[in-house]
Amino acid sequence: MKKNTGNNGVKIGATAIIWAFATGMMAICIPLVSISKSGIILPVAVIAGVTISTVSIWGSANKKVIDSSENLRQIEQRVRDLETIVSSDKLDSTNKYQEPSSS
């Protein structure tokens, strides 16, 4: 299996932001639980949402990076091919329409 360490910084940053917001939401949940008498539903919902978000970031990011880098390579190759075609057409048209010099 290939390790992609270049993308870990983005994943770590996103995970840190998600968990920072979750910590704030948990702090807000403490007084809300006692006021609303909802029990443990709010904190569990916060933890479940953060966990699902973290798993989705770490699980799907590698596949998307690999797919996008392959797509980028294909696009670059197509651009090179088009540049080659355009260059050869310009050369052909220049030679075709150039008048023979008469001495």
C-alpha cells in the first residue's frame, strides 16, 4: 500500500479545526443539558458528528488525491499533445503559403 504523507498536513489541520469546534460545542452543551433536561442526547450527537467527520476526512482523502493527481497528469499530457499539433500546423501553413522566391 502506498503512503501519501504530503496530504497529512491538510488532514491534521481539518481534524484540529473540527475537534476545536466540538470542544466549544461540548462546553455549550453542559449548561444546555441541565436547562433543557434532555439528558445525554446533545453531547452524544456532538461526539457522533465529530467522529463521523474525522473518519470521513481520514478515510476518503487519499483516494481523492490519487484520483486528482492522475487527472492532472492526463490533462497535462493532452495540453502537450495539443501544443504539438498547433505547432506542426503553423509550420505547415507557413511552408504552404510561402511564395517561392524568384531571382
